[in-house]
Amino acid sequence: MEAPAAQGPAEPAPAVEITVTSPEQMRELGRRLAKLLRAGDLVMLSGELGAGKTTLTRGLGEGLGVRGAVTSPTFVIARVHPSLGDGPPLVHVDAYRLSGGLDEMEDLDLDVSLPDSVIVVEWGEGKVEELTEDRLRVRIDRAVGDTTDEVRHVTVTGLGERWATADVSVLAG
Ligand SMILES: Nc1ncnc2c1ncn2[C@@H]1O[C@H](COP(=O)(O)OP(=O)(O)OP(=O)(O)O)[C@@H](O)[C@H]1O
Ligand SMILES: [Mg+2]
């Protein structure tokens, strides 16, 4: 770890970096992540096609104990997975086909669902930031030179008041 640079209040909290070596470990990471989340949380997943965003979300859904398997929707942009218990529902958004712009986003009513839900967005950069300042950013990178194509580096950064004091280092396991 390098020493943290001097930070103003708007700077993100130090990130935690986790290396996973299989899809199953990515799901497990999602299950651990679920324990940190509560209604009102927005998680933004970034990483190239096939990086493992949906795989992580699948584990997250398992950890939250929601109904229905998390999949990559072909036409549906946002899918609500209600809780099987008394926890918050998971709203899984794949914004890949959204051109951006608030009007398209507004149709999804994410601002209405957010207070009572955990919202996870793939491909949401530049599209959903206006929902809240408090965002958990999860970046997934393929490991360079990995011939198995199963190794991923995951960087988790909390933005805003909500995450300023939360201990995301527990994700490192
Ligand atoms: N360590 C890993 N973590 C996650 N997925 C992995 C890993 N290693 C291999 N994979 C494979 O990579 C693929 C990831 O697919 P997934 O749908 O989760 O990606 P995605 O980031 O959601 O892609 P898209 O941008 O198309 O939505 C799966 O086929 C999965 O089995
Ligand atoms: Mg996906």
C-alpha cells in the first residue's frame, strides 16, 4: 500500500483491492459485499465486457437473499429481485444499452426505488451519478498476461458520506 495522498473532503476513501481467481470466488466476493449493503446503497460496477460484473451481482443477490437468479438481461434494463426475507430488494440495472441522459434513466424510476433498495448498476458511468453522492465503486480488471482468463483484480472505492467511515477492507477476507 502506498501512503495516502493529502485528501480534501471530496476525495474518495482509500480503495481496497482484491484478487479473485475464479467465477466462484467472484460470487463469494459478491456474497461478502452483500453484508456491507443496506437500503439506499448504490453500487456501480465497471469493467469491460465479460469482466465479471454480472457474476459478482449474482453473488450479491445470493448474499442479500433475494428471489430469482441474477442474469444478463437481453432486453430488460432494470430487474427487481424482491427479498425472500425482510431485507431490501436488489435492483439490478444493466445500462449498457442506455445512451445516457437523464430522460431514459428517469423512466426507470431509480430515484423512487433507491431509498428502499440496493441498486447495482453495470455500465452506469456518466448515467446514474445524479442519483446520489454516496456510491460504492467496484472496478473489475482482467489480470494482465493471465492465460487462463480467470484472474480478476477488483478495486472497491467508497464515495461520499455513507462510505467515509464504512470499513470496506473486510472484503479482502
Ligand atoms: N474470476 C472471474 N470472475 C468472474 N467471471 C469470471 C472469472 N473468470 C472467468 N469468468 C467468466 O467470465 C464471464 C463473466 O461474465 P459476466 O456476465 O459476469 O461479465 P460482465 O462483466 O457482466 O459482462 P457484460 O459487460 O457483458 O455484462 C463468465 O463467463 C465467467 O464464467
Ligand atoms: Mg453483465
